[in-house]
Amino acid sequence: MTRLLCHPDTPCSADITISAEAVRNRRDGLYLRFIIDGAIDRIVLPPRGAPMRTDGLWQTTCCEAFLRPVGRPDYLELNFAPSTAWAAYRFDAYRAGMRTADVAPDMSRIGGIVQILVDLASLPDWHAHDWSLGLSAVIEEQDGAKSYWALRHPPGRPDFHHPDCFAMTLGAPPAP
């Protein structure tokens, strides 16, 4: 597990920590786990509902993953709400050419733990490349204040799409 860092310009008054991990499996899957620990009663955790594609998840508490092939500008954005709502988008380059992605996760949540398995068979060259990964979260507190968490932040305002946020490398999946 890797601990996410709160952006210095958006402090969180709730006493929480956020850890995350990502693992590629032998098939076409990406396993993600986010753990929000501490005073989770002070943050907005939408109630669980039926998993469904929903835009605008970043407007309240959600977890995010950004994936791109090493050395290429195109990338995938995955958003996951504690309610089990989700969204997926493809980009041609930094914030350019946004469109929905045909990716549907299998999600579960217990307390502040969100677990996700995403089938990425629809991604071209999923098995052929190492992938850069950014893990992040938006946390909304009960008073409406928002904080932005990531493996690494670029200078300036929070921007999870920024290349500096792709701070982890996932090697090619193990051979069967």
C-alpha cells in the first residue's frame, strides 16, 4: 500500500489517511484498493447503491486512477465513488480528446475500503506495455470543504491529469 498525499493548498481538517494499491493480473484485469482510515464520520461517504456509470463523481468523495502507456500521451481516467457509481474516460493527450471509455468495474465497499477490479481487455496493447499510473482521491468533508490527494502533486493547483501525477509504473502482467 502506498499513502496518498494531501495537496498543501487543500488541507483536510478530518483526521484521515488514504492508502492505495494497484496490481495487474495475468488476464486483463487491474485490481485497485483504496483505504480511507481515521475519522471517516467527518467526510461525505455516499451510501452504497447499484453500480452505474455516473458523470461528475469528482464533485464529492471519490477515488481515481489514471493509466497511460509509458512514453505515450494518451491515457485512461477511472473514477469510483464509495456509492459504487463509476465513470471511465479516454483522452488522446493531456485533457484533450475526452470520450467515454468502454470499461465497467466490479466494485465493493466496506466502511472506508473501496475495492475495484477493472477488466481492461478493451485497451489496445494492455499486455504489451508497461503503464504509468496515478492514484488519487477527492475527499469532501461534512462541511463541504474538499481536499485533493494523490501519489504526487505537480506545482500549483491540484491537477490529477498532469503528467507529474503518473507517479507509479505497472510492469507488464506476469506470464500465465
